[in-house]
Amino acid sequence: MHNSYPKNVGDALPLASTMAERRQYEQRAVMALRRVSGIGDVGVARLLREHGDALRALQSLSADRRDSALHEADGILETLRRLGGEALVAGSDRYPSRLLELADAPQVIYVHGTVASSEPPAVAIVGTRAASAYGLRVARAIATACAHAGVTVVSGLARGIDGAAHEAALEAGGRTVAVLGTGLDVYYPRSHRSLQQRIARDGLLMTEQSPGDSGHGGTFPRRNRIIAALADLTVVVEAGQGSGALITAHHALELHRMVACVPNAIDQVSSKGSNALLKMHAEPILSVDDVLSLLRVERSVSSRVSLDGDAARCWDALQSGLRDVDQIAAAAQLRPRDAAAVLSALEIDGLIFFGPTGQVYPAVGAS
């Protein structure tokens, strides 16, 4: 409990009788340093280098600043205990080591879920909130194939491409990490409340923002560097000019990570930015297999869809001659979004293909 910590930070070192206690004191001290106004992640890292550890760095501050910061840190720890979340400090055993490659690596990240979900290999699937049906379908297809192949799907839980990627990874039984621009207990967008709760249960939520923080205009672009750092490959599915997905791609290039892009219609506003990436450094993604190839993983041989339940109903609708996704959804008694996810899985398994106008057809030889 936080009230068992010594009141005087300087007393912590001699009182720490075990390594576990020492780590607890250090964690609390780093969290407190991060709460001091005007220091920031780079400033905390500098203080740690200058003083050797967080306890001595915190002791170097004035008593008023130190006490206020410790009070805030203790409040956060108490809230995390209530939420079932956890604080990870830079360099600790459970802190994702890839984040340390960032020049302004977060000194504290807050997580809820399975930390192992952030382990490589990982792909970032990002794109516009105003996604087209094509973009959503491709995002789901890529996420499903990656999840089946054991690749973690990382994104930002935004509407559109992000949400589609997270949902598909979960439906495939894979790992997914949502990097938030808010605190762990703030649902943004509100429409993704249930998705955020499911990721906390079956994947991992990660954020720099403390519990209760609703975020602001700057926290969402900043979280994109974390998305890029966690991933071996960033795939921009569909993004307009000035999109946050392009910021993620920029961070990935700065980290010397691979960036890929799904081509889209040249007259589509929502794909102006992503198409422009193809003229720069991005690898073109012409099929799901291109993503797996860049990640150097193979398509899972166990990912064949069992034609029962939703898949069987969609397949029966297709076999009856229906070609439109909405019509197939109605026949299968599914929401169009859910039907699209099922059809994407069937496409990945080579049972169907989508025509240029979005019509659905059985693959040659499929039965």
C-alpha cells in the first residue's frame, strides 16, 4: 500500500530491505518526477542520469514540489489498484523495451491487460476515422491474417481503420494493443466503450496519460510515436492529408522501421495522404500476403474458417446468388459490419474474392 512508503524520500534507500521494495520506491519516485510541472519525459531522463536513481533525483527538488508530486503519484497508484491497471517505468522488467528507442521515451506508461500482448512480432494498422468500406474491409483482412500468424496488432482505438483492426484481431483470437490518448478509465470515442473494455480483458490498453485524464489535442498525435515504436511494420490502410496515421508513419521512418501502404482510388479524399506515401518510402501492399512477407511470417495453416454459424450463413447467401454485402448481411441476419468481417475471413482463406465494385464472388474451386 502506498501509505507504507517512508515519508522522507531520503529514508527509502536504507529502509529498502529487499529488491522488490527498492523497485516499488523507485517506481513511485519516477511517477512523482513525471508529475512535476515543466520537467517532462526528457527532463526526467536527464535527472536520472545526473543523480543516479529516481529517489535521489526526487530528493533534489524543493520540499513543496516533491511532496505535491508524491501526493499525486500516490493517488494514481490507488486509482490503478482500483481499476486493475499497472504503472510501468522506463527500464523496468515489464516495460516494453522498444519504447526506449524513442528520443522522448515515456518514463511512465499505464497499462491494463496482458503486457505480453505487446511483444513482437507486431504490426501497426492505422488509418482514417472516415474510412471507406474498402478501407475497413482491407484493415480487417490484414489484422485477421496477422492475428492468425501470431503477430500483435497495434493501433489507436480511433473510429474507422483503428477500430476495425482491433476488432478483427480479437475475433481471430489474436493479440492486440490499443494505445490511448486518454487515461485508462476514459472511453474515447464513447462508441468504443465495449471494445476498449474487451481489449483490457483480452489484449492490452496502454497510455501515457494518467487515470481520469480525458486527453487534449496534443495527446493523440503524441501517442502515435508509441504505436510506431511497438511495431516492426506500420501499415497505412487509408489516410487523408494531415491524418494522424501519417504521423505514425513518420515516427516509424524515424525509428528506421518499415512503412507500407495500401493503394486506393486517386480521387478519394480519404486516401490522398496514404497514396502520397507510395511516392516516398512506403512499400505497396497489394495483398495480405505482402504484409506477412514484410514481417517474415507465414500464413497460419490452422486459420481455415469452419463453415458453421455466421460463416455458414454468409456462405449460403453467397451460394444463393447474392453478391452485395448488405444483401448477404440481411440474409445471414447480421449487421453489415459483422458480415464484412466474416467475408474478410473467408477471403483470407481463399474461399471468396471481392470484385472491383465490392461485389462478392466464390473463388474458383471453392465449395
